[in-house]
Amino acid sequence: MNRVRERLYVIGSILFFLTVITVILVGLIQVRQTNETEARRSFETIVANIQSRWRDQPLPEASRGMTELFFSDNPYPAFVSVYSFDLGIDYLWARDDRFLGAAGIPDVPVPPVINMNRMVHQQYTRTFTLSNGERRIVTAVFPVLDRESVFPILRNSLVAILAFLVLLLAVTLAGIIRSGKSAAPTSADQNGDQATASVGVASSIGIDPSVDVDSPVGAAAGDTSLLVPEDNLRRRLTLELERAAIQEQDISVAMFSFSGGTAPPDTMNAKLVTSFFGFADLSFRFGRDNIVIVFPSTTLSDTLGQIERFQRYYWEERNRWNAPNGDFSCGVSSRNGRLVSGDRVIGECRAALKRADRSTGKIVGFQPDPQRYRAYLRGTTGVI
């Protein structure tokens, strides 16, 4: 999965979950508003019935049968009380004791204390006057967010989340299968399908990449069974560079030249290179004596570090072969944020290898300079 796809997945996932959260909140607000409207209508009906009973009947008879009136309309309340500040509570009904709190029903003429969650309940109050001039206060509490109202919203949101996760998994699996069919299994694929590309070149170490390198004297680089033939190098390197450019990653290429009159057999050189670096399908024969290795998703400095470790390892192994004079030179180049063709990178490696063959350390890296490359293009093609 390349970086662009990863970013799209992350951004898409964030937007999706933000949308789900927004839909849930909007749905809860709409349900609450609808339930509040219905609760207010039901409260008006309850107040009208209480006024009629309290005015037409004596107080003991007026409260009888009130509970049945609550359940005659929907929604029905969770708490109803009728009280006077002077005389106390005339009537009180609660669906359960949680609305009354620890104090329960007060014995003194004070309003009842109602315990409720204001997020899921709504309280309504209305005052009316009896025929003898006494005033009564009606208080009712209605649920405005209950399980029946909230469940459809949460259920639909959960279904949408599961569908999104299934779709995301299907797209990911399709991408993995498609990438597996589009290219043969390579060490670049095994390391996360990593690579990157560039075009154009300019050297910060002053090497002319167009200079050819004479083949050094020594044993051949390796046999066909261990190294990919040279005919496949440019095509494969071009594909790796194109893939690297799309994935915005770096890529390095190293060219080895083995030498020494008593150097180990060429098969051992090839075996040592492929076993140490692990890039069997990215290790190519080049010319008569050279080996080219492509390092996907690796910067120039990291590649040089690996080659230095390989150099120490090679020096230890050559003693086991009784070949103390066996050695190698190596030239390395990288994309370094440029867009560069495969032929250009090979030319840079050949130029670096020529410099490495004359140096003490035998390893030289070609460090591209994008500014000098732009100047080079400006002077040769008129294109910046």
C-alpha cells in the first residue's frame, strides 16, 4: 500500500466516523425535539383532567383513578404531582422511587424534590385555581430520550460502521491481490513493496556520470544460476524506479567489481552478495566482472552503511577461501528526491565505481545535487 492510498484511507476513515458521530447527534436532537412536542401535548391533557377533577369533586375522590388517565395517552409521564405551597401535596405518583430521592414523600407542606436526568427527561409545570380560590401546582416529568427512541439510531450507525469496515477490508484485500498479480514476488515486495524514482542528475562530488568504466581485471561476477542476467537489468530497474516515484520513496543502486589474482571463484562472489543483502531477484550480472544490486526504499547513506558491513564480512570470508588478495570496489548512486532514468543511474554508478577503484576505501557514493541538475537541464535542453 503506497503513501497516497494510506492517506486516503486515513482521511476517508476520519471523515466517515465524523459523519457517523454527526448523524447520531443530529438524530438524538431530532428525536428529543419530537418527544418534547408529544410530551408537552400529553401534559396539557393531564392538566385539563386534573383541573376538571379538582374543581368538580371533593379532594379524596378527585385523586382516584388518576393513574389510569396517565396511560390513556402516549407518551405517558414518569412522575406527576399536585401540591400547594400552603397545604402541601394533594397527589403524587411516580413510576419508580428513583424520582423521589432518599427523602421520599415530605411530611411538611413543601414542594416534592424530583431527582431526574435532564438529558433524558423533561419537566413541565402548570398552575390552576380551584373554585374556592386556592391554587394548585401540577408538575410532570416525561422521558424524552428512552430506549425505544435511541435504539434505531444506534442500530443504524452500527450497521453503517460494520459495512464500512467490510468495504475497507475488501478494498485492502483487492489491492494486495492486484499488486501480487502485477509483479512477480521480489525482495522489494517482501520488504513492503518499497522503492522510488528520479530523473536527472547532478553530482556534488564532481563525477561525470557519462564516463564509462573499464572492466577491472579479476574473476567474473557470478554465474547465471545465482544472478539475474544483465538483459533484465534496465527493464527491471525502470519498473522499480517508476514504482518508487509513485510511492514517494528513495532507491539506491550499487555496482560491485571484484578483483584480485587469487580472488575466490566467481560463484562464491555471487553467492556471498546475494546471501548477505538478501536481494536475490534484484542482483544482476553486469558486463564481465560486475554485479549490480538494487536497494529499494533505501537512502544513499543507509546503502553505504550496508556495503561497509559487507566489506568487513567479505574480508573475513576471503581468508577462509585462502584468497587474501581478493577484494572489490563499489560505486553507489541514489534517487535523492529526483526523477531519474535507469540508464542515468547506471551511468552514475559506473562513474562512482571508477572513482572507488582509485580510492583507498574502495567504496564511493554518488551524491546527486538537484540544483546542479536543474542547471544542467537548463544548459542542455532549455527545460527547468
